[in-house]
Amino acid sequence: MSDRVDFDFLVLGSGIAGLFYALRVAEVGSVGIVTKKRGADSATNWAQGGIAAVTSPEDSFEGHERDTLDAGAGLCREDVVRFVVERGPALIEQLLKYGIEFDRRAAKNADEAGEFDLGREGGHSKRRVLHRADTTGSEIESGLLRHVAAHPNISLLEDHCAVDLLTASRAGLPGPDRALGAYVLDTRKREVQRFQAPITLIATGGAGKVYLYTSNPDIASGDGIAMAYRAGATVANMEFFQFHPTCLFHPEAKSFLITEAVRGEGGLLRTLAGERFMPGYHESAELAPRDVVARAIDIELKRSGDDFVLLDISHQDAAFVRNRFPNIFRTCLRHGVDITREPIPVVPAAHYCCGGVRSDLRGETDIANLFVAGEAACTGLHGANRLASNSLLEALAFADAAASESLERHASIAPPEGAPAWEEGEATESSEAVVITQNWEEIRRFMWNYVGIVRSDKRLARATHRIDLLREEIAEYYWNFRLTPDLVELRNLALVAELVIRCATLRTESRGLHYNLDHPHRDDSNWSRDTLLRRES
């Protein structure tokens, strides 16, 4: 039996970017979607707030672009911002055609659809966030999955974990480097196979699990970023890790996200003593950009010694709160907090990686035929700080762009030559799985303490020392024992941690999401540019 599986298109990841791309390219060929667990296990499925797009006559492309540029602190690429924002309305229309719906106001006529009930979040000058209550991501994910499951040209391969990318240089083939697919671990059979395709899309999501506290699902271990870096692609701006200001503080809540839309609907941040503090940090108070709010909470917690602050929306009408935020209401109530009557205990948590694999306007990396979309990508849209609810829009825009380029290129690309089979060598079963658990916990804890919301040169130096030792230890373990999903994730997590630390060390200023106590000011003369890393061959 051959260990090789061939597709016309290989997609790594089953969030909004991977599914949208797959549905488009399936028009002309076979598509394999590789996903680590279930198809719905993605950051998309967890997204609460919504998707930002200009759909109201009171809004404008110029306004959305301006808000995005302001949040990005001088590092957004203006051509990318324009590219994404202007495609927003058409992409929303495409989601509607897939049967995905967003909340609307009551229509004047029974035979008409009402206008979208648009939300507003931090950094936005207008209401432009389309949402489905507070479970927008789940609505999008389930809608796209229904179409994927029904498509005869798409194979959704659950419990399959990508290990490394297959490239021409790795295979020893002549000519320029190009993508050939990936080595993939079937976690049920515990076998590594070659999944080969002329075109590969990385859509593996973010890397929030590199931090001790995160709003991300357990699958967010930075796999696509790590694989692309090992393959020779450029990685950019990994120092800009966004911490969501408000996650539910409860030992059993696993950092459950309290969407920014709660503040958009009038929620107020207070200390445990009941005092509002955001007006002292920014003119927009609770609606300031996320980096400002997260840093303000961090300062208040260090000042008071408290474990959390309070987010209070109990002054709003109780029925409105329950209807607007049903999932948050139910989850908080399950943990003993009635948000219509009392404030929510909240803390910041790692939420979104604004850096990632560098790509162009087609979504292509600097390895030919290797595309990237979604949180794994660094497109230039977010700059030094992501504007709230721009991420789902970006994922759609670049999945769509990558699909258009893939469809145009597909007919002219020859099927990939045979790459070498996976070699297990002398690897044996491990009886020391505790090593993985220990290293995983150590990385996440020192990243939180040393490379978190506020950094310093000394903290970054300590983090560098720790990650160097751990990566050496993990590499030895990796090559001596048979692969498991936990080992694959640990290897990737350690590399992502190193990339974040290296980028944070290189950027000797404070800008957007990166704040260094030893370099507290923005330095436009030296640092109005991306932080780029590429593996030395």
C-alpha cells in the first residue's frame, strides 16, 4: 500500500480561510482538507464579535481604512488595507449565498429583509460589525462546513496532523523551490503519509497556546507558521501578539472570551473598588484599541495586586443583554455570574497573532505555489495592532485571492514529482510523555511572564536563554521517539515561541501591541518597517 495521497489542492486547516478557499477551487479539481481534530475545531468557530465590513450608507471605505490604519500604529500596508476593505461587501454577499445569516433589524415590509443590526467595537468610528448574536464564528463555520460536506470534490480529513511541508528543495528536485504538499500524521493509525498537490494553502490559524492564558482553542499551536519557517518562507512581525482585554476570570472557564462588543454596547471597566479607570488612559475610554485597554488593565492589576477587574453591563436593559449576548449570558450564569445584575470578573489573555507567514496580495508566500490565509498569515493588514473584527474579513479576502490565483495557475502546473517517503528511522515508542507536558507548561509560563503584555530587555534575555535550552531538549526527544500529535505541537510551539522572542528582541521601540519598558517610545526613524525572519539555509 502506497503512503502517497494525491490532490489537486491541499488545504491545511478547517477554519473560515481553509473552507472558503476549498469551496472555490473545488470547481476545477480535488481538494484535501487536513484538520487536526474535528472540522469545526478552529478559531473561527470561537469568534464571538463578528466580521467588519462596510454595509451601511452611513459608513464608507475611507472610514474603515482610516480606522484600520490608526489601529495599526504606522505599520499597515495601505494597499492591503484598501484591498481588503473594498472587497468586504462582495464577500459578505458570498457568505449570504452560502446560507450564512447575520442579525437584522425588523423589516418595514414582511417580504423584505431588514437592515443588518450592526455592532460597534473598539477602534471603529462607525457601527460596521455584522454578527449573529455572540456566536458569529460558529454561524460561519457551520454554514461553510455544510457546503464542504456536500461537495463531491472535497475530502475533509479529520484527525490528521500536518508535520512538515514538502518542497522541491527538501525533495532534492531541480529548479526553483516550490511547494509539493505536506507530510501528514494520521493520528488514528499513527502513520505519516505524503499528501502531494501542485498547490498548498496554509490556513492553520494562530498560536495563542504559546501563552499560559489564551482565548484560543487548544489547536492553536502555530503549526502553519512553524512549518513554513522550517521550509524557508519568511515570517514577519511575530512580536505583535494581541491580548484580548476581557476574558472571564474563573478557574473552570478556560479563559472564555467576553467579546469587545459588550463594551461596544455600553459595558464599563471598573476596579474591584468600583472605580472606572479607562477614561484616564484614552479619550475613547472603554472603546480604545485593544492594546491600550489590555495594557491599562495590566497596569491596574499590578498597581492593586488584584487578580481581575470588572466589566459591568448590568446597567443596560436585562432583556437586551440576554438577547444580544445569549452565549455569554448562559456561560457566565453557569459559572455563577448573572451579567444582567452584576459585573463580570475579567483578565487579559493572548488572543490574536498579528504576525505570521509573509504573503503578497495573492496570498502567496515566497515559496512558489505555497499560499497562506487567515491568522497564520502576515498580509500587512493589521500592522502593529489588529482592529477588532477585521480578522474574519482578512481571512475571506485572502482565501478568495489565493483561490483566484490558484484557479488561474492550476492548469499550467504539472503534477508534483515524487517526494521521498517519511523516514521513521530508529524512533521508538516513548514512555516519557511527561517530558512533553513539562516542556509545554514551562514554555507557556515563561512566555506569559517574560514576553507578555509588557516586556523588558532583561525579560527577553531570560526568555531567549530558556527557549534555547528547551528547543535543544525537544529536538533530541523529537528525533528519538515516534510522532504523536502532542509532540508535533510541542515542536511547533517551541519554534513559535522562539520567533516571538527574536522579533520582540529586535524591535527596540514600543509600538502597537509591543511594549518594552526599556524602549517606551515609538521610533519612526528606525522602526517603521516589518520585523522579518527567515531560516538560514
